[in-house]
Amino acid sequence: NPRNAAAGSLRQLDSRITASRRLTFFAYAVAEADGVSLPATHSATMDWLAGLGLPVSRQRSVVRGLAGLTGAYEAMLAQRAGLPFDIDGVVYKVNCLSEQARLGFVSRAPRFAVAHKFPAEEALTVVEDITVQVGRTGAITPVARLQPVFVGGVTVTNATLHNEDEVRRKDVHVGDTVIVRRAGDVIPEVVSVLAERRPPQARAFEMPLVCPVCGSHIVREADEAVARCSGGLYCSAQRKQALQHFASRKALDVEGLGEKLVDQLVDAGLVHTPADLFALDQPALARLERMGDKSAENLVRALDACRHTTLARFIYALGIRNVGEATARDLARHFGTLDALMAADQDMLMTAPDVGPIVARSIVDFFAEAHNREVVDALLAAGVSWPAVETVTSAGVAGVSGKTFVLTGTLPTLSRDAAKDLLEAAGAKVAGSVSKKTHYVVAGEEAGSKLAKAQELGVPVLDEAGMLALLAAPAPTEPQP
């Protein structure tokens, strides 16, 4: 659309490309003016700017009341098709600048102006086919392939159908005549089907069983509308997303491997799966744009350091759907080894803390894909390893396991993260806020509102020594509030 085209033109690294785009603009306000007495109204300011020779839209008027506004709206709507530029509505502004200043802004939006959008332009066309696209997160999106039709200023050949349920709701068949529009004058979509024009040979859409990109199984969870490819580590459509997650701070924390560098590595064909990262060398990296010898050397060193991680981080880095940082940690402590986790069925997985049927099914589906197991094997062959994990049984530490703790203030010897790790290793949950469901608050120096809330609710408060004593106690103890 025009906004994106202009923004993309201005962001070109080569200014000659920007110069070739012949961009123009309309001045619409004065942000600051030194040594100049500005007019008192917006309309007079536009006239003043035009007098200076600045480009100002001629499609402007001053009106009064609701009737005036709707009249201006209808007049612009009638002119829309004949304008030499695209518009998607009109903007009503309070004319008096002092009143604009009094009204001010809400966040980034002004109180003194409001947009009134035009209805999206619509057109008729025929659905020639319905295929699916695979998104960066593995989402499988049905797409209507259309006979080309001009609508909203562009020729449309594809329109999103969002998900399988939406296809069924709108009853879209291959061969149907449909009404299409560009939602927000940007994204083409199918509005409705003209069922009376459906030909005898029209056929219904069937969601494929395997990903068209990588061949992995397509799965859909019971409570979700979106179907997804289960080949997260292997599927090329998900490659960049999977690599960014793998290298993120809470996963393997590969310093220097950001989004733009991941894009370059994938686009250059140097990396296909996370395992390929560990085969990168300094000469290959140094040839990439904006990657000097020193930066390449630092990344190789960072990747080498990341070979030594923890089981919890590794599980999280795999990007298994519904498995976040806390769940990955619980799985590592419960199963102890990657082999045990990979071999677990849904029932066994649900014996781990806070793992329900949806999370368990996501894990089973992930490791059921041979492609994902191949990437895991390749990562291990590349030297990714972690220290042995001491498993934590569901019993945990008596008096601590299953209880909810809240940490506040500065403890004498332990960092907040260290105290959290000790509590979670004993089977406790560490929450960020105090409620009636909180069992203990561990308070250090400069404890603030959380301590006050605990005292108000009568939640037992421990200092660091009290917490450590509770963790070491053979039986539950109940400290005084």
C-alpha cells in the first residue's frame, strides 16, 4: 500500500534508489516554527503553508456539525476513484489550534482528530484453487487462488481464508464465485460466496494431512482454530523463527546471533537447522554483509561456548509448542535425561508438574516427527551437552513441594534467581505477586508492597535463613506470620 511503499523507499540503504522513487507528500501540520506567528486555526495554517509553496492537499474543507461532516465524507467518497493517489477515508480535525492543544493526546493518538474510513472496495471473481501456506510459526493458512481482479487499487490473485473453520463457515468451494475486498485496503479477503452461481463441478476444501513444505504431519489442537506443521526444527518455512528461538537468551543464548544475521545465514543457504550453526566457521561468516573478521570470530566463539548448556535450556530451545521456560525446567527435573523425555508417552508426560493433556500432546507430536529427532541427533553429534540432572520426584521437599512462594527485597547471600532455583528444585512454585493462594513470602531488605500485602493477608513471611531452614527441614514447619 502507499504507506508501506513510501516507508520502504525511505529506508533504502542506497540513496540513489530512494531518489528514483519520485516520492511526494502533502504537508498536514506545523510541528514547530521559530520566529513566526502562526495562524490561529488549522485551515488557515494549511493556507499559509500553501502560500509558502509547500504541497498541501486541495481536498480539504471547513464544516460545522454532524451534517457538515457527513456531507464532506460523502463528497470525498464520490471523488475517491478519480484521485491520482489512494485514500482510505477522511480525517475530521478540530479547527481551532488552541482547542487542539487543550484536547491533547491519548497515548500517540490525538483527541482533536478522528478518522472516518471508507467502506472497503469489493469485486467479484472466481476461486480457481484453494492451497495452504506455512507461516513462520508453522501455522497452516488456507489461501484462495483467484482469477485476477482489480480491487482497492491493486490486482488481487490471492486471498487469505484464515483457517479451516473459516473456510467451512463461509462455505468456500473451488469454482465458486466470491466477493473479495482488501481488509483495511491492505489484505485481500473473501467476504462471501454467491452460492447460486456454484457450478456442478465445484469441490470442497480438504485440509492436507502433511506439510506441503517439509512433509511433516499437520496437527490441530482441540481448543485451537489453527492447524500447524509439526516439523518445527526441520521445516524450511519455519527455519528463521526456529533459529531465532534456538539462539534466544532463555534458550541457548548465542551472543551476537540476532534476527538480521539469522536472515542472512538462511538466505545464503549456510544454515538449514539449528545443528548447522555449529558447523559455521570464521571465513564463511566474514563473507556475509556487515560481518567483519572480528565479528565472525566472536560469533564462532559464542557458538562454541553454547555447546555447554543445561537440559532445561536445550528442551526450551527446541521450540516445542506450548513448552515454555518453566515447563522445560519441570520436564528436565522430572525426567532427568533427554532420552527419557523423548520416550515418554502422553500419560507419562502428564505425571510431570503442570503438564496437562495439551502440553503432553504437543511434546509427543514433536518427537514423533523423524525430522525433529534427526535434528536433535545432529545437535548432540555437534557436541551440545549438559551436566547430569538430579531428578525431582513429585514429593519434592516436605512442606515446600506444591506450595507457592513470592520473593521480595534483597536477600543477604542469595540472588533472586538463585533463591527461585532452590525453591523450584524442591517442588515449589515461585509467583510474582501475593494473593490469598500464596503460602509464603520470602522477604529481604527494602521489601516493599509485596511484604505489605502479605502482612495484610496474613501470609507467613520468611527471611533467607527461614527459607533455607524450611528447605532443609525433614517435615513441614509453619513459621509465624
